[in-house]
Amino acid sequence: MTRLIRKCPDDLIYTLRELCPVCGTPTVTPHPAPYSPEDRYGEYRRKAREWTK
């Protein structure tokens, strides 16, 4: 079983657990989504990023 590092979105601490050991919140992976040149929604994401600037 491969264990990847995870991050608590509330406490911002890193752990290997599925739940945060401090607050019990489910943890998430801190890694970005993989890049794909065949990204169907990339155009919309880039437009949304321009609007937030």
C-alpha cells in the first residue's frame, strides 16, 4: 500500500492519515491535478483566471 502525504484544509498541517489527528477533518492531497494537453475544461479555467485578476 502506497501512502502519500495529505494535508488538513483547516489546520494546514501535513499527515499520512485520512483524518486530521488534531481536528478530525478529512484530509486532502496537496498535489495539483495532473496536466493533460487534452484538457476539455482548460479554456474555461483560463478564462476564469483572467476574470479574477
